[in-house]
Amino acid sequence: MSQKKVLLVDSISTNRNFKTKEEATIASGQLLLENGYIKKEYIDSMLEKLDTQLFATFIGNGVAIPHGMSSGSVHVLHTGISVIQVPEGVSWGEEAAYIIVGIAANSDEHMNVLSALADAIEDEDDAKKLWQETSVENIFNLLSQSL
């Protein structure tokens, strides 16, 4: 499998609005699909995870991390993430998500991605910078420091 960057500028979308967490999850999966990280079937796995393990898809500080079930990893072509900014937020269980980070990973590679992501948003002020940043390039630069 060839090396591909975990985050591409084309995998980032800003100033989006969603009525439901399902819409946001599909959009994050669509970015992963369009940028060659996954096969279409992985989006169904992401929705299954959302439906059965909602707790595993929100990490705090306004950041949701929709990703697939472990069985869905067969539909992952390359480890990667998509990032969607939702300035108005979208309801995610008991919380609101302002940053949606779709994660596609083979095997345990997602743990490295999650660790890097946690470093990038563990401070609430850092997370809020992402909520409010309108430049795709600036979001890319902020997250690329950790990834």
C-alpha cells in the first residue's frame, strides 16, 4: 500500500451546516471517499458505529470523530482523516460538535491518528480556534503540526 498523507487540504471543509449527526457523518465519509481513503461501504460502517456506539464518536471540546466499526476497516484504502467545521454546531448526543473529524484507518493505525488529534484539541482554546477558523489552509496547518 502506497504512503498517502493522513490529511489533505482537499479533505477539509469549512462553514458547513447539518441538521443531524448522521448528515455530518455522511459528509465526513464523503470527503474520505472523494480523496481516495475509503470505499463507499465504509460510510455505512461509520453510520453503524454512530448508531451502536455513539459514545465512541465524541471526544469533547466540541469535536466529534465519526469512524467505522472494526469490521469496516476492510473498506479502508489508506489511513486518513477529513475535517468539517460546523460553526453553528450539530447535536451529538448530549453535546454539540463544531468540528467533525472523519477517521479511516487500517487496524490499530487509528490510535496514532486519535493520539495526534487529541494533542491538537486537548486544550479547549485550541479546539475553539478550529471552530472559528475560516481558512482551510490554516486548519490544515494547525492540524498538520500534530499529525
